[in-house]
Amino acid sequence: MNIIFLDIDGVLNYTKWYVDERNNITEERDLDPHCIERVLRICKECDAKIVITSDWRLSWYGTILRLSRMGLSEEFILDKTPELIWLKNINPKIDCSRGAEIQMWLDEHPECSNYVIIDDRTDFTNEQYPHFVYINPMWGIRDENVDNAISILNKKDENQH
């Protein structure tokens, strides 16, 4: 199974989006419909499912509803990564990075045959970087990012986790 580890802020919305004239015509003003379409293209071309890594996952049902209204339905959203930040109070030495959360999810889901990480953050493990597509938070996910993500997901034999 192909997985897209998807962040939201900086990817589906971005700095320039908030001053874009198109922003006034969307139902969810903090999500750019063009960015949603780009993620859907990856899902459809690579038969991929989404695992949300964004802090939006903390309000899971509200996030699912908002994404669905914009066309990113539950058909495409499989799961969310664990929220390790809460463990920091118990053990300050624990790795609470996004990469650690993704690794925990991967360890629990051996059916994942390949994955791509789409994010504007960079706190991932060295092993995850070949699967990483950096998104400039000024512009959100662009067509060249989509092409890169599709290329990563199509390299199943080379990029096993």
C-alpha cells in the first residue's frame, strides 16, 4: 500500500494563499482547492492513501469534515500518525519529532509498501529523507512537488522502508 504522510499548514494552505483573491470564493478559506487537487492527483495516480501528520489531527473529526468538504474525502484518508508530543511530559528524552511519529506508524503498519512525506517541516530521520518532498510554506504544494511525490511512490523496489 502506498502512503502519503500529509501535513496541512504550509502544504494545503500557505502564506500567499491568505492574500490570494481566490481565497474569498472557497468554503474553507484556509485551504486552497488547487492544493487539494494536487494531493488528489497523487492519490489517484499512485493508488495511495493519506495519513495525516499535521497538528490538525488533534481535532480529528473536524479535520476529516473540513477536508471532505474540499474534496479530500474519507475514501482517500486512511489514518493519522500518533501524537508523541504528549509523552514529553512523561519522559523528556523521548523523540517527539514528526519523523518519530511517522516511524511509529510505519512500524505498526507493515502493509505499507512505500511512502512519501509531504511537509514544510524537516524533522525526519535520515532513512526518511529519500521519501521526503519539502514544500515551501510561502507557496504550498506545487505541480513540481506532485511530480516528485509520484516519482518517489513509483520507486517501490528501491525505497522499501
